[in-house]
Amino acid sequence: MVKKAVESIKGLVFDIQRYSIHDGPGIRTVVFLKGCPLRCKWCSNPESQDIRPQIFYIKSRCMGCGLCEKNCPDKEVKLEHDGLKIDWKAANRGDLAWTSVCPTGALGIKGIYMSVEEVLNIVMKDEIFYRQSGGGMTLSGGEPLMQPKFALGLLKMAREADISTAVETTGYVDRKVLLDAMHYTDVFLYDFKHWDDEAHIKYTGVSNKKIKDNLKILAEAGANIMVRTPLIPDVNDSEESIRKIMEIIKEYGIKKFTLLPFHQYGSGKYASCGMQYDMKDVKPHSEKQVAKLFRIIEDSGFSSEF
Ligand code: SF4
């Protein structure tokens, strides 16, 4: 009865990626949940931020048939010579079902409601790979713990099926939810983006205080934690900055730390969501620069292995 109740909990999912090898140990299925309390300027999943379903427009797929303009309920979409002009705010406010008229998939929705059971059925398809590689299911986002009932339901049911679990978190979450999740999570991939609070607020929109406090408490509670810092040019990529982060997490007793080098893979998605991207001119670090920082991490006694 309880199992059935958990299986029927619904949550908002914007992607499920199978065969991932970067989001925890082994081969994994990553379930991306919508909603995030942070607004990092370098976010590679801008479609994750809003906790409601939203329109996603891929201009290169648009053949200019005008069906969307004819079918949108309140004229939020207008076909012009160089593609659609979308009133994003108005368009995302209502029911988005009309977008299904698009014959090419240029216009679609990011975020669909799925039950725990539906997600688990997809996750279980690759059970054999998890067993062979030490992989499993990773919850990501956005911030997956912003949908606590759904996230906890997924973690519980995966545990019940003996599937290893990982949670990628911003740490900017309700502490009780985080500690509840700990009971069903094999490894937390915990982002710590900047040691300096002022800089943290400037680049992510929120203070790092809650993130640090939660990290400390999670570590003291005995959780298995890999701290990850997205390495952003001219934001937190100095040797001093990395050393400051290591100082803090060492104090919490954390032994696993890694960097996520900056990339531009998500940049095209901003336009597809009607959002502005401020980092298009930022160049990723060279391999040599990244390797130097990884050496410092290793020399400081941290492991980058899950
Ligand atoms: S329905 Fe699709 S293909 Fe046709 S104009 Fe609209 S977005 Fe483009």
C-alpha cells in the first residue's frame, strides 16, 4: 500500500539521460528535475531553473509553416521572416498543450509530469549496466531536492530495487529534506561554487551560508560526499580560491573534491528558453590550467574519485 502511494507521486522532469559516465560512479541514468533556487551565470541547464513547464524553441528546426501562430490561444507567438517572435512571459503562463501542433519539434515543452513509477521503469531498463559498472541512478537538476516528495520517492524506490543512488545538489535546500535524502543516497555530488559570500551572491544570486552549514551538517551526519566546484574563468579559478574552498571543506572532514571545468555546451539553450546568456565570450581554460589545479587538489590530500 505504502509502495503504491510512493510510486504514484508525480514530479516535474525535464530530461532523462541514459548511459551517463560523469554524474557519479559507473554507468548511470540521470533524472533531471525542474526548479532551482540559484541563478548561476554559467548554468548549462537554463531550462532547469523555472519550476514550471516552459516553452523551448529550436530555431534551426522551424520550417516557418505558421501553425503555431494560428493555434496559440492568446497571440503569444508571431511568425516573422527570421523565425518566431515569442512573448515568453505570456506564453509560459498558460497551458502549453497547443505547442504540439508544431510538426517539426521546433516548438516543444521542457518539463513533463511523471510518476515515480514511470521514471523508475526507465531507470530499470539499464539495470544490467549498473550491476556491471557500479553505476545507478543520479538525481540532478536544477535542484532535485526542490521537489522533495518526488525526489525522496525516487530515491526510496531505487533503494528498494537495489539500485545505487546519487544526488547532485546545490546544497541550498531545506536541511530536513537533505538529511532525509541521506538515508537513501549513496553519494552526494555537492556543489560549492565560491568561498567568498559576496562573490557567491554576485554570481549565483544567493548567499553561501546555508550551503556551507548544510554541507557541514551532512558531513557530520556521515554522508558520502564529493564536493564539486564549477571552475569559472575570473570568478573562482585562482589557486587562492581553490585553496580557500579546500580549507573550508577539510575542516568539515570532507575527503573528496573535484572541479567541473567551464564549457559552453549549454549556451544555445538560453535563446531556446528566451533567456539572456552573459558568458558567451568567456573562453574555457586550457587543459594545462585545469591539470595544474587538479594537481594542487591531489597534493592537498583530496581524492577526485567517487
Ligand atoms: S509550427 Fe513549428 S515549424 Fe511551424 S512555424 Fe511554428 S515553430 Fe516553426
